[in-house]
Amino acid sequence: MTKPKRSKALDGLFRPRSVAVIGASRREASIGNEVVKNLVSSGFTGPVYPVNKRASVVRSMPCYARLQDIEGPVDLAVLVVPKDHVLAAARACAAKGVRGLVVVSAGFREIGGEGIARERELVRIAERASMRIIGPNCMGIVNTEPEFALNASFAACTPMPGSVGFVSQSGALGEAILSDARSAGLGVRMFASVGNRADVGAHDLLEYWEHDDGVEIILLYLESFGDPARFQAVAERLRGKKPILAVKSGRSAAGARAAGSHTGAVVSKDEVIDTFLAQCGVQRVRSMRELFEVASALLHQPLPRGEGVAVVTNAGGPGILATDALATLGLEPVALSDATREHLARVLPPEASTQNPVDLIASADAARYAAALDAIVVDPHVDALLVLFVSPIMIDAAAVARAILASSKKSAKPLVVCLMGRQGDAQARSLFEAAGVPVFRFPEEAARTMAGLIQARRLAETSRGSSPKLRVDEAKAAKVLAAQRKAALRDHDGWLPSEAARAVLAAYGLPILETRIAKGFEDACPLAKALGYPVVVKASAPTLLHKSEENAVRTGIENEDELVHTIVAMSKRLGRRHKGLRFEIQAMARGYRELLVGFDRDDRFGPVITVGLGGVFVEVLRDVAIRIGPLRDTDPAIMLDSLRGRQLLEAFRGDAAIDRRGVEDVVLRVDRLAQDFPDIIELDCNPLIVGDGTVPMAIVDVRMRVAAGR
């Protein structure tokens, strides 16, 4: 038998030869006592050394006054001492040659002030001694491998051995996770409550489990991200190899920060996290319950080849509920092939429905389920089966369960079951559970898990593409920014003059509509004549952020009289509120769709690139797609396809399809600008007016904001 692959990076923590518990206690129900008890009761295969200068015996084992009194080597030390004694204990561990620390003690970064300094010193001690740290302020770690059987935690429940790697940032929730995983029949290989993540974080554990063949699926409970770039790198390597599911807290928090541009105003913090996880190939779920349900399904069921779900039921109501739930989750029952429907018409009563959802009616027994499912399961349009059974008193539920299982085995397609009815269905439920088939009480739960399987397939198969190669003039853009930054920061909160912003975009090959600048109508008239009527006039000032809201745009000006009247009226209305008011004169753009393209810079994740339906209604429609930069060449197409109004980008009511490739190029160039200049913190190109490939697209308005330098 081939030995499984293993990484040794965190072996000092998870695969120690011996463990010392510094702060071990004789007092029942204390953390120092519970850790020792769990190490012994879990059957840890090496020696356990309690350390406490005030006790001679803990849990019937000799207790050492000091760590250095232990004669043999110590690989792992669990620190359960008051915060003021942690650093001294860590120094003793470093001197002893300890390889891993689990710091259960609290009183570090989470309390601020001196706790932050204490945590930094802890990390320095560990780094100098090449010790890895879990915590501080954590519940501990578990490894159920038989050759280690390590439970170095104070959890009340030891998990069943299995193939799940589990990370919890919350110690309190970690306790519930281990208990609920056991109740759900979900076996855990390794578990870590990482606490403050002073050293080891989720990305370290992903790297460790990447090379552990015994870990088949990774589950995460996260409250924040430590190192997003490292997390993304390893998560992308695991895409299609080991599913990663995450519950990320804070979904309901108001995440949209105040922003001066449309781009910043239409994207919430939670949308950024959703996007980041999806780009990494991580499947975000809404609750711990859903996490366990989808994880169990992924461990025991094959991934669907596509998104064609067949719903089979013996009761109309539950079938409708399942169908509605699938639709809410973005899925529709697939149309069955003609051959399948013809077969169903032959084997089902006339009252039954041969359309998907297939209703076998209430009298359906095991034989009818088998006759129908034998045809449905081999239908080439069907990729997954959602089967419901409401158990009438006269039907043998166990026989129906056996029939469903037998039919499902005729094709490698995932099966999810909803079992409703009398209490006597316990045997049927046991049959499904023993076969690894997810079985639920309600149709909505079954539909949710089916959607989870399909989402896992999407993430596993999505290609991240390659880095685009673009020709840009970075030096020219840098020169413009250097000349304008100081004044913009001093006088206008970082907002650049519009002509400077356009010059930067032009240096990056972005399609800027030709714009002439006038101080008043005297110099506007010859500029408009040179451009050719009709023209557009826009009032411009560093403080005039949203022109349409202040009626600062006039389109379709046909002659000089209209031009003069417009500029005079704008000057009177806007001049007092906005210093340095000037007027942009532009020719009319020839496209017929308005888009928004831009970015906002997130403090943790970096530039958040946005594309969507633009114009004056952007903040009302909020039909935008986002990606975290740097983008790959496949990202812009995915973004456009995800828009609710994507049909407007195709041929629609007499208009040809837009130049999608041109738009995709614009998105990639905006992303490149964001990567090259971290001091540009907001960019808003709205609208980008687009037509088909026969007319040039044009960015007709742009806002760009810079910071002091990063």
C-alpha cells in the first residue's frame, strides 16, 4: 500500500512525538485540566508531560515544576498560563527545542494596547527558535490520525476520524463545530482553532493539507483574512483537487463605504469577500448547517457533469417546492429527452406527469420508482437527481429507498433525497445514510445541497486564464500623476483635474473621447466649431463629482446660440458652489449602450475592478460585476456574462451586439492601471459608450482620485 503524501511544515504542531501542557491543573473543569484529559483520553501515542510548579501529580501523571526538568524531547507545548507568564513560557520552550506552540491563553492582540506588543514579542521568540504558533486566544488543535491520535484542545467532544481538514477562527464556535460534525457523521482528520493567527493562519493550513492525501475536503470558519495573496495562491492550486467550503461571518454588515465615485458606491464589502473567495475557487455557504450538508454530499456523491437537474416526486406540492427552491438558487429542472418521456408514458399511469418535475403520483411504489428512475438516470440531459418520497401508509418506504438506490447506481450522477411522511420511514432514511446519500426532511434543504454540488462543479472547472499582455505607456502616466498629485491632495481631496485623468487613461490605451476645455463661452465657440456640431457641454470642477445630479451636462447642442445659452446658465447656477468651474466640449459619441468601468481600492484585497451597466441610473440598478485584481484574460468575459442585463449587450430591438472584445480590453487596461499605480485609489469611467465594432467606443466622463503615496 502506497504511503500518503505529507508535508512536514506543521508537523511540530500536528504530528508531535511528545506534548507538554504548561499550566496543567488538578482542578476539574479548568482548561489546564481539560487539555491533559483530552490528550490522554484521545489515546495520544506519545508521552504527555504536565507542567505546573504547584502540583506534583495531574491526572495520575507526574507533574514537572519546569519544562527543562523533562528529560526527553518535547515537540509540542500547549500554553495554558496567565497572559503575563506566556512570554517566559515561550522562552523556556525555545530553549528546550520545542517545535510547535498552541497558545490557549488570551490577553494579546484582541485586547489592544499592551496585548499587541505582547503578541509581537511572542512571534519574535518563536521565529528565532523556528517554532510555529497556533493562537494565541484559541481552543487548540486535533489530529485523528491513528499514529498520533492528538487532541490538544479543551473541546468537550473528540471528533470522529475522517477526511476533513477544519479551520475555525473562533474558539467558542470550534467547540460547537466538533460536536456538530460528530452528530452529522462528518469525520475530521485535522482541526485547528487558530485564534488571533499570530503565526499560523488559514493559508498555512491549506498549504499543509494540500500535500496530505488523507485530507479530501477543507472547511473554514473565518472572521477575517490574514494574508489574502497567500490564501489565494494556495487555494487556486487546490481548485479541482480538494473542495474548500467557507463560512465567512459579517455577511449582514453594512459594507458600502462612503465614496465619491459611482464605482465605490455600488460595491459592498461583503460582495468583495464573495468575489475574492469565488476567484480563489472557495465555495462560500451561508451557515454552519449548510457547510456540513454540502461537505457531506461532496464527500459521498460525485460532482455533476453539468447543471441538468431531474426532480422526481410522488407528490405535487413537494415537487413544486423543490422546483421553486432550485429556481431561487439559479437552477431549472432540465427538459427530458423525447426518448425518456416516451418511456415514462409507457410505464406511468395516465395521471402521472412525464415532464420534469416528474410526478409519479401518490400510489407510486418501489416498482414505479424503479421504472421511472431507470430511464431518467441514463437520460443524457440529466446530470443530477433530486428524488422526493412522501410516504403513504400503504407503501413500503424501505423498498422504495432500495429501488431509488439501485436505479441511481446505473449512472455516476449525484443523488439527493427528500424523505417526508410517517415516523416509520426511519429504515428508509438509514438505508440512504448508509449509502452516503444526502437525505433531508424538506425539499428546500435538498435543493440547497444540490445547488451546492453544482456550485462546487462550477468552481472546480472554472479556468483562471493567463495574465494579459498589454502595451501601455507607464512612464507617461507617471509623469502626469507626479505633476498633478500634490495640488490634487492639497486642494481637492485627491481628485485629479479631468484633463489629467484623461491623459493618464490615454497613456494606457483607453478610448477617451476627444475633449476640449473652455473657461467660458468665448473660447467654447471656436472649440465646438472645430469639433463639429452637435456637441456636448459638461461643467467641470474638482468638487463636481456627479454631473448628472447637478444638471451639469447638456447633450445635442446644435449651434452656437444654444452653446452660449447653456454655458451662461451653468455658470450662474454652479459657479458659486464649485470653484475653478470650466467647461468640457465633446463631440457626440456614436454608440448606443452605456457601461461603467472602474475600480475602488480595498484596504485588504487591493483593487476591486468593476464593470456594469452605466449611465445616470448605475446606483439604482446596481447591475455590476466585480473582480479582485490582478485580472486574468478570462475575467472580463465572465464579468460581462454575470450581469443581470447581459441581454442588452447582445443584439436587442434593432441594435447589433456590442463590441464585447473591445469592452474586455478596456477592463483589462483599467486593471493594469490599478496594478501599476497603487496610489490611484478610485477610478470611475462612466459612461463608457459602446456600439458594435463599426463605431469607436468612448469614455466620455472620468473621475480619478489619488492618495499621498503607497
